[in-house]
Amino acid sequence: MIGAIIAFIGVNFITCIVARIVQAGCFTYNWDTYPNYSGKMIFIAGVFGQPEETYEKIHKPYCCSAYLNYSLLGYNPKNAGKQLSKLIKTKDYVVGSSVGCKAIIYANKSAVRRVFINPMTHFIALKPKYQTLIQYLAPLAEVLSYALGWLAVLPIIKTRTGRYSIALLIDQIYWMYYGDPDSDEMGRLSETGVIISKNDKYLENDIIKGIYKGARIEQVSFDYSHMMGEVASEEYDFEINNLLAD
């Protein structure tokens, strides 16, 4: 009996690890129209991912658009970037927020116009107190999430926009600390627009300006957490379209 239980736990642990290593970071897509159309806008959300509601606020000027959902198996921006690179066509526009921007960078499609909203692509962009917290907790939390096996990928975390897994949340936090793109991986910053939020709670705007030196940078008067408000979303929408129009 005990041997069977140990075997079950072992199988649960190993199969989940394999699945997460292979599939973490993979997206599911929601296309408005034909996905092979060149000139569409692709949107990638931030922590957890609130793609549906945000997407509805910003995609209207584009006749052919899509938003991408994160996998419950977790998040790996390098895996996600490889998948995203296969979806992007030459004249597409890619809009990302927070940790989603790191996947866009790893897609390595430098000819594509990009807009990053409060990009969490480099650890140093975090405010110092969050750097300290994540530096020590992220590795421990990552180990714990793997130890939970398949329990970690169950959609047990409820938000107003859906249900998400422990694995997804912890992976996103983990990749805030690890995997910073180097200068050779950043792509053509002249083709990149960046939107920062006034009085951002989590990020240092001056650091972001230094990381994205050479990009067009606009600032909105709202914190990103208020993006879903009608007035705030209009301001974000205006800046996104302003950066993509040129």
C-alpha cells in the first residue's frame, strides 16, 4: 500500500515536471479573423493575464486582431517567444504589458512594431523593496510549485477575469528575477514604443527609460492597475494608437 502511494506521488511529480518544462509558456489564441492575415494586432497581457477585458479596450482600430491566453502549466518567456515568433507576420503589431513584454522580446521579430505597457522585462526595473522580496522568495516558491505536482496547475486562484494556477503565478514571478534579455536580444528599439504609468506602484520609470533608450516613451496619468477604468483605458488606448500610427 505504502509502495503504491509512493509510486503514485512519484508519477504525479515526474509527469508534471515534464509537462511544465515542455509546455510552460505556451499560449492559446483567440482570433477575431483569419490568423495568417499580415497587419493584425496581437495582444499579450501581464501577470496572470487579463486579456479579454484589456483586449476589448484597445483592439478596435484593427480589423484583424488576437489576444493570447497563458497556459495553466506556467510561464516561460523563452518558450512563449518561440511560439509567438511563428504567429507574427511582417506587418503585424504586437502589444504587451508587464511580464508579457519579455515573451515579445524573445520572439526576436525586430521588424515588427511593438508597444510595451509598463514592461517588466528586467529585474532592475522593479522598485527596491520588490526586488528584495522576489530575489529571495521566487526560487523557493518555484521549487514548491514543482513539489505540488499537478495540484499546482489546477485553476484554483480566482480573479475577476478568470481562474489561474499557482504554477502560472509563481512562474511569472520567477521570470521577473531570471532571464533578463541582454542588449543583443532587445531588438530594434526605434521600432518600439513604451507606455509608462505615472506613480507606478511596482516599477521605476527612470530605470525603464534607461533600458529602452532609443524607444518612443509616453506616460499616462493613471497607474496601470486602473487601466480597466473607462477614462484610464481611453488614455492607454490613445497612446497605443499614437505609438503605432507613426
